Amino acid sequence: MPHRQQPQPTRSLLRIPLFRLLAINLAIGACAAALLVGGLLWLNPGHLRELIFADSSPGIALALLLASFLITFGSAAMGSAIMAQGRKEDSGKGGGHGSRLAVQEVAQCIRTQ
């Protein structure tokens, strides 16, 4: 009787802690970007809403505005999450003391993949 190999389970990307951290914070940044674009259209500063919708193709302008805010706020949220990794609660010390710990944790996470 031939021996059948068991299929190896594919490792989901969301099981990797670093990827999950980045994905969650990207989603937070995307929500902030969508809220900001909606707020800008609602408040209409400098007649921005009127300018966008007076164009023959307002979808392109809205997509570019949303994409630029998404890149900005998504990157900021992901970067702040990575930089906060080495921070200890109630350490009482100034900044810069946890950077070696954060680098070691990220390196350990990469090695375990």
C-alpha cells in the first residue's frame, strides 16, 4: 500500500504576529483616511467639494485624494505601532530605552517564519 503524504498546512499570513500588527494598524489608518476625506467633503473648506464635483470626472480626484490620505495615515499608524513595540509600561525612563528590545523582537519574529 503506497504511503500518502499529509498535505502541509499553509501558514496564514494573519497567524504571523508582525503581519497581523501591521494589517490592523493599516486598517486603522485607512479608517482615519476615509473619515478625513469625508470630513473634508462635508466641511467644504475653500470650496473643495464644489471644485471636485464640478470636474467632468470627480471619481479620479476623489480616488487620488483618498489614496494619498490612505498612504499617509496607513504608514503613520503602521510606523507608530512598530516604534511602540519596545516600550515598557510605567518604565519612568525617557525615550530611546526600548529600541534595542524592539529590534530584537522583530528579528526574532522574522527568524521564526
